[in-house]
Amino acid sequence: MSQSGFRLSRRGLLGAAGGVSAAAALSACGGGGSGGGGGGSDEPIAFWNMPWGNTEFNPMDEEITLAYQPPEGLPPATYQVVQWANFTQTFSSAVASRTGPAVSSGGGTQAFLFEAQGAIAYADDLLESWRGNGLYDDFLPGLIDTMKTENGYAAVPYNLDMRVLWYNKTLLEEAGAEPPTDWQSFLDACEALKKNDVYGYGTAAGAGAYTGGHILVSWMIGNGGGLFNADQQPDCVTPANIEAMEFVLECVAKGYVDPASASYTSDNAQTQWEERRFGMGFDTGGLANNVGGEVGSDLVVGSPLTSPAGSQGMLFFPNNIMMYADTPSQEGSEAFLTYYFQNMSRLWTEKTGIGLPPLRSITETPEFQSDENNVKIIEEYQPIARTWAAPGGNALFQGVTAADATPAMDTFTQSILGGDIEARAALEQLQQGLEDTIGG
Amino acid sequence: MPAHHGRRGPTAGTLTLILFVMPSVLLILLLNLYPVLYAGMQSLRDGSLIAAGDFVGLENYTDVLTSEAFWDSTGFTLVFTLVGVFGSWAVGLALALLLRTKIPAGGLFKVLLLLPWVVPVVVSATSWNWLVATPQSPFPIITEAIGLGRVLFLADPTLAQVTVCVFKVWISFPFMMMMMASALAAVDDNVYEAARVDGASRGQIFTHVTLPLISRSTYISWILMTIFCVNDFPTIFLLTGGGPVNATSSLVVLSYRKVFAEFQTGPGTAIAFVMTLTLVVVSVLLYRQLKKVNIE
């Protein structure tokens, strides 16, 4: 792991306190950060990035970062990998103690949490400058808007984490079923698979597995619903959401969902795909590569399902890169990011396992086009993909952190997948949970 | 006669001692007291992970103590702790007694029995997940083979609670075994011999000789294991994440999720402080019992 000098040791010291009490103590240390100057600082731009892909990702990413030659008078960049384990604590304690990065990626909603705390440097000027060099127009449609808050752009889209329908083409053929295109044909395919003792609605909602909840929200979004209204307030108990959850409960009741799904980790779910117990289901865009082998090559991305209302939609996560107010040079942060976005295509063309690219130019490369599943996701899912903010909007905001991997969402998901609850009652509980979380 | 009897100042030796001790004292204050005090302050504020927030008095405590989630978690923590302490003690004591007898490769057994305690909990949790999580896992296959049907050890709320408690006993019994083995080793064999001469049965020897003579170590191990169980985060979080539907959410898991999933540091630290207070009370009660044993 690459590190950037004294920053890590100070964070490490803070981290040594450990546990809830210490973490809370660290959070109390936040005294607010001073905004970065215009430039001229000797301190480098600290870029913290996550392990987005396979083992080749971070070394290549570091190579790209360290190859940065800053314009005259602007600082160079340093690179540090931040592991996913406890990343929220890592970033929070670093930002609170003003030992954090100048630029970083992180959790998909992290920028909006920090933006509300005044820790983010808005990307408006950066994006404006990208109108002149072609980068702005290179972003896939609608992506940049997902980053827009009331006060400005909280971050820049970096990689897309999609939720899509997958099926095992061999198992579907053996069951004599056609790939589904709408909710009814999904039920039909599930019924056909069930006769072969195969589950048609593969998912996971156990320890650390949040895909189950993502897919429930995707059913809502696909039916024209979602969790938040136009005022960015939770609005869960709607006819569209109730209908969607009744559909899922029907799948549970008919035995199309593995009854242990509510306790499956991501690894458990992957095992079920590998052992051909899941013939169809929902997962991230990287499922086939993660499963690998013979089964992996049998996995195919299905088309988005059309709901009874005639609509389509899936939840997606526009992972992003954010700039922090506490930077040695805001100009330096922006110059580095411009360089980075102009030179990051290798991360996709050399298949490092990172999520889907945000730039059209990368999706058009022969290397990207060689993966039919990825091409299908970009062509069919990206245009209908919505964020947590749906149906009220698509731009993210702090309130969505109440839904993303929270106890309220876990409880809701496990209740639905357990099947022992009514759709309306589950949605009312979710509504209450989101309100409580947002209200503090 | 001296003009006055004023107290003498510290000698050079005392000053040297104080100077030697000072770095340690400062480190302890810095690493222990400071975070606790800050956490205490945070529990009285409505802050977030990166901002201290406004002072709200005891509001976080009243919110926490009137929430259903807190009492559900308290209930599970109580069950988890009782099973963890007495389950691991019973198994540990039984094995310690068994290992007192001379059996072939006794040393090897001792080492093997220590493995659950020695192996990192991440590895143990992964192993247990493999054993019980899916219908194709060994335990569900066994239950199906003996006619109990396809048991969902982690997906059913009650079974998940049982599984987590059994897991806790499994990883904790080696510690109890060591404590009890050392206590048993300190008991003079002549005591047993005298009891046998007096006509005591095995059961009478165990209840009236063995247990009283190892009671001091027993109380110490109960105090320690109570603290271990109440504060045990990884055992639960790695196996179930607190689910399904919060069935295995202990107080420490609830506290963690409040702070790091819901970003509510005030209620999260308030839960932690309530836990700490409860632990102190339980520890004092057990410690008093320990002192009573010493006097007797």
C-alpha cells in the first residue's frame, strides 16, 4: 500500500484508539477545515483511492497518479490506497483531524455527507473548465447531474456501479424458459427454473451484503416508484412501491427466492451462482467476472424488465471523485483531476476490474466493446438507471445516506425476503426508519 | 530542637520516581482518558462524524432509553452474555477436569482445544459461515439427513440467535478451560484424598470440594468473560451483521451502526456509555462476591 508520509502515521495513531468510544471521540475533534488557497503551496495533492478492481488496479492507478507533471507553480500528487474495511471511519477521522486527502474517491454517497458538513470543495469551476477540453461532453448522459447539490457539484462521476438482471443461459435453456423481458415473464422463468430446483431470484442481504436492498429499491424504481420525493424527503408508502413489494413477496411465497437469502453474504450468493443454485437473479455488473470459470461464461446480462406500468428502471451508484475544502491548493486539486480524467482510460482498457466507465470515449474502445455484457449494461441499463433520489430526482443529497446500507434498509430487506410481512407494513417501517435516521 | 516541624519536601529519589512514571501516566491519560471524556461530551451533543454538533443535554440518553431497538438489543446482549459466560465456563470446566486425567496425547489435545481461541475471529466466522450459511453447507445437510428438514441457521431469527451464541461459546471455552485448569492445578490432591476417605461421592467432591476451591478463579473468569461478551463486536458482526431483522443486534453492534451507518454519534456514544455503566455495576457486584470468597 502506498502512503503519503506523515499523514498515515497521524491517522494511524488516531485509529489506534479504536472502538465506538474512540471513534466518537475522533468525530468530536472536528474543528472545521480551512479552505485551500489558490496555489503555490509546497505540500502535494494527496489523492486517496479505493481498491476498485483486482490486484492490478491500484498499482496501475498509482502509476498514473505519480506520472502527473503539474503545471508550473502547482503541487505534484501523492497516492494512497484506502481499504474498504471501515473506510467511513478512515475518511471521517482524517477529515475531522484535518489530515485527510485533497482529492479522493470513496463511498458513493460520501461526497454528499461531507458536502453537508462543509468539507467539500465544489467542482463547478472544474466542470466548467472541462467544457473547453471535451471532457464535459464525454460523460455519459445524465451522469454529471447526479452530483449536483443546491450549492454546487459535490463531486465528479468516476465509475458506475450498476445493478442488473443476470441469468445462466444453460440453466434457462435446460428449464425451457426464455430470458424474461417483463415482470410476468420473470415469474414464468422463475417457475420453470424452480422445477429444476434452481432459484430464479438470486440475491443476498446478510452481513455486509446490500445488494438485496438495492434490488428491492430497483423493483420500486422500475415500477415508477422509489424512496424520495421531489422535496428530497422519504416517501416510501406509495402505490407503485406497494405493488413492487407485493410482487417480490409473491416471488418469495412461490419459492423463487432462496429462503436463506436474507442471511447470505456476497460470497454466499456467489457460491450459489457457482453451484448453479441461482439460475437467474440480480447483482452488480461484475458478476460474471467474479464467478469466472465455466459458470461465469454462462452468465448473461438480461434486458431491463418492464413493469406492469410499462416503465423500466434500476438503481445505480455513480461512484465519484471529490475534492476537499482542506487542500494545499484548490487550483492544484483541479489541475490534478483534469490530468487524471484525461489519462485514466487504461484502468478500463487494461481490464483492472473497476466498475463501468463514466466516459463515452472509454466505452467506445475496442477493449471495452469486447465484453458483450458490459456493452449491454451501458446500452440498456445506463439510460434507465436512477439513483437513490428517485423518483423525486436523480441528483444525490445527504438524505440518501439514510437509505444506503443502514439498519433501516437492512431490516426492511430482510423482512421482505423473509416473507413474513405485508408490503405496506414493511414500507411503513422503512418510512419511519428513514425519517428517524434523517431526523437524528 | 529545630525551629519548626514543617513537612519535608519530596526527596530526590521520589522526584526521580515521579519523573519516570510521568510518561506512562501521560500516555494513559492521552490514550484512555481523553477519548473517553470526548466520547462523553459527544454523547451530550447532536454531532456527526466530522462535526461536534450542538449541546443537547441528556436528550440522546432519553431517546436511546425509550427506543424499542435499544431494549431489543439489551435483551439479546443479556442472552448472549449469559450463554457466553456460563456456556463457555461449563464446557471449559468440563474439559479442564477431563484433561486432569491421564490420557494418551493429552498435551496435543490441550493444544488442539486452544485453537478456537487462538485462531483470528475473522477466520472462525468465515469457517462457521461455511458450516451453516447455505442449504449445501455441512450442518443443513446433516439436519436434513436426520430428518429435521432444511434448517436455515442464519436466516431464521431465533436460530440465528442460537447460532451466534453457540459460536461465542465455541470461541470462548478455551479461555475458560485454561483458567479452570490452572485453578484445578492449584488444588492439593490430598484434599480429594481426604474427601474420599470420608466417604464423599464424586458428585459431592465436585460440588463441595472442587467448586469452592476454584471459586476465586471462577469469579475472575466470569468477570472477564462478561466484559468480553458485552463488548464483543466481531463475533456477531462478521457472522450475521446483527440480522436477520436485527435479531442478533447486540448493544455494541447497535452502537456501531448508529455511529457509522446512520452517522448519529450522539445516540451511538450514549449507548456505549450506558453499556459501560452497566458493565461497571456488574463487575463491581462480581468483584464483591470475589472478596467475600477470599474472606471465607
